[in-house]
Amino acid sequence: MALGLTGYVVLAIILLTVAAFFMARSRAKSTAGGDIRLLHSLPNYYGYNAAMFAAVPAFGVLVIWLLAQPMIIENSVFKLIPDQIVGEGSSRGLVMSDVRRVAEGLDIAVAQGALTLAEAENLRADTSDIRSILGSVGVALGSNVEPDVLHAAQQYRFKSETGTFWMSITVVTLAVLGAALAIFVTNADFRARNTVERGALALLILAASLAILTTVGIVLSMLFESINFFRLHPWTDFFFGGSWAPNFRGDSDLSILPLLWGTLYISVIALLVAVPIGLFAAIYLSEYAGPKTRSAAKPLLEILAGIPTIVYGLFALLTVGPALVSIFGRGEAGLLGVDWMSGATAVLTAGLVMGIMLIPFVSSLSDDIINAVPQSMRDGSFGLGATHSETIRQVVLPAALPGIVGAVLLAASRAIGETMIVVLGAGAIAKFSLNPLEAMTTITTRIVSQLTGDTDFASPETLVAFALGLTLFVLTLGLNVLALYIVRKYREQYE
């Protein structure tokens, strides 16, 4: 019902916006006596101005309300949950998820006619089988509903419906007032075009700021949770410890160093595969391949970028890993008759497959950068007697170096943040080792592992995921700074 009402509100705003457009446009013409030459702006600008005043404030308040209302309601209902129903091994967060599920089930039951609105509001857990009622409409519950949970769910529904009702009133009123104000000020001398252009500029600035604000929000969210983690766990063990052994019953060793080693080791192997192959492919496609070969080869190469990483992970687990075992495996099973690799999951398995995945990131960007080098520089080199290969080495590649460094940086960041290939191809063992044929793990894999399942965001074993994420962010930022330094140091200026 709440979603349906929100949909009607959006439809009302759209209709009011369209009506305001035509009404303002008509009023502008009427104030000019029907002669549009007497208007300061074109008639459509007056319509755009009215539509902007009707739609932008209304949609802005609608979005903010939809984002804020669930958090406010959950905080309010959260206080209704008594301590006695939070059993051992559970948490208030888990009980709150049950409250939301029961509330959603009651909404579905009312929508499908299994319950009337009055019955849903007056339902009691001690006289009704809530579990069977909700099960009849396709909402499965793991256990019977406690009276306190049902009461909290009913309050959740009531507060949501009340909030959505007042949201509808507020948003529609804003749209009407905005449209009325814009139509009222519309006259032949009103500078509608200037107002519309300033509004468009403000929207462009807002759009440009979203990326920055999102980054700041992500960093702050990780930072606050990381601070909570370091209040519960010594930072010296996290940054300088030698082992990773989480234990949700306490006494955990949560050092990032074994995970960081596995992350960098696998990423280096992936880059050793991707960078030479990708760069050589880019040089061939841009400097040697004919138009027909290029038009066919480049799209085929870029198909690799569209393959889901889970497919790469399965390829590593089922194909590349067994192939490596057949070469470096145990005893006579291995082609070399050695005992270097005991299983399909290994650093080399994940590194090779990840390198294949990164090839299009390097080749496509490098190809575009090499093609952007002016042809006049190549012609000048040929005119001085240089061969084709000498021109590529001494002219084209130095000129394209900043872009190539950017492509390698993108590939490195992609490698550091990869998860699925590592999960399926490298294993889950956190340790220090130089042997690429052994199983290891990475930071991203451990983040997923620590946050999987029903977790309580109050223990070091869970909060460590945020510290790992923040460290990964700092590591990626360091790569960007290093790449910028390299680009500025070795960039060559060309006229």
C-alpha cells in the first residue's frame, strides 16, 4: 500500500509539472498580447521555469523523505523491543529483521485479502496463528511470532502508513505551491531563460558533487566503524601481528599482514600476465593491424571485460587449477613428477585467471591512448629515418606513457579489489609464503567472510571487516598517488 501511494504521488507530481508547463507558457503569451516578440525569453522557457519549480522541490523532498523515513521508524520501533525476547546467540538487529518481515507479511496479507486492515491492526499472537496466516500468503517464518514482535510489527506498519500519508500531503503541496508561484511571477518581462539556466547549472553542480559526496560518505562510514574496532582490538596486533585467526568466542588474532601479502602476491602475478599481453596487443592493434583485423580483433578482446567474475572463478577452479595440478601435482600424477602443488586452489591459479580478466582493461585503454598520439609525430620520426619499431619505442610509447600508466593503475586497482576469482581460485588460507603453488587469501575475501551470515556489529571479528576495507581504500589511494608521481616525473611535453 505504501509503494502504491508513493507511485500515485510520483504520478501527481508529473501531471502537475506538465500542467504547470503549459499554463506558464500560455500565461507568458497572454501577458505579451499574443506577440512572442515582446517576451524576454522564448515561451518554452516560461514553461520550463514553472515545471522546474513544481518538480524539483517536490522530488527532492520525496527522495529525502523516502531515505529518512525507514531509519526514523526503525529507531522508534527498535525501542519497543524488550530485552527479554533477545535470546542468547541473538541480537536486537536480528529481532528487528523479524519485525520487518512480519510487518511486510501483514502488508501482503492485507493486499491479497487474507486479512482486513482492521484485523491486521487488532491481530493478537496469543489468539491467532500468525505463522500459518502469513504462510498462506507466501511469507515463511522460521518460528512462531512472539507477542512483542507482533506489537512492534504493527507499530512499524502504523508508523510507515502515517509517514507515507504525510509525505504525500507534503510533496503534493510543495508541487502545487511551486507551480502556482512560478505561474504567478510569469509575465513578459520575467527573465525565464536566466532562471532556467541557473537551475540547470545548480543541477549540474549537484550531479558533479554526488561522486565526491559518495566517496566522503563511504570513507566516513568505514572510518567510524574502524574506530569502534580499534577500541575493542589493539591496533598493534592488527597492523603488526603475524597471524589471522578470527574466533567469534574471543581471543582472536586479527592481523592484516598475511591478508595484505596474499593480496599483493596475487595482484603482482595478475599484472605480470595482463600488462605485457595487454600492452603488446594494444601496440599491434594500433600500429600494425589493418582496419579489418582491428575491427574484428578489438571487440573480441573486449568481450573478456564483459564476462562475470564468477565465471572466471569457475574457470580457475575447474580448468586452470586442475591443469596446474597435472603439471606440478603430487608424484606421478604431475607431469613433472614433483610434489609442489597439492590442490587446484593456489596463488598461481588465481593470478593467471585474474591476469586474463585484466587484459582488456590494459589493451583497450592503451590502444585508445596510443591512437591519440598525433600522426605528425610518427611522420616526423619516419622523415628522420627511424624504422617503424624505433618510432614506436622512442616516440609513440613515451608520448602515450601517462595514459598507459593510468591503464596499468586501473588494472592494479581492479586486481586488488577482486573477490570471486580469489575465493574460488586461491583458497582461504591466510599465511606468509613465497610459493605460488600454495593456497592463500586476500583482504576482500576475508571482508566477505567476516560479514557473511547473521553477525552482530559489536564484536571485533565483525568490525574488523571495516578496518580491512579502510586499509584497502588507503592502499588504492596510495597507488593513485604513486601513479600521479610517475606520470609527472616522466611525462614528455609535445607541441
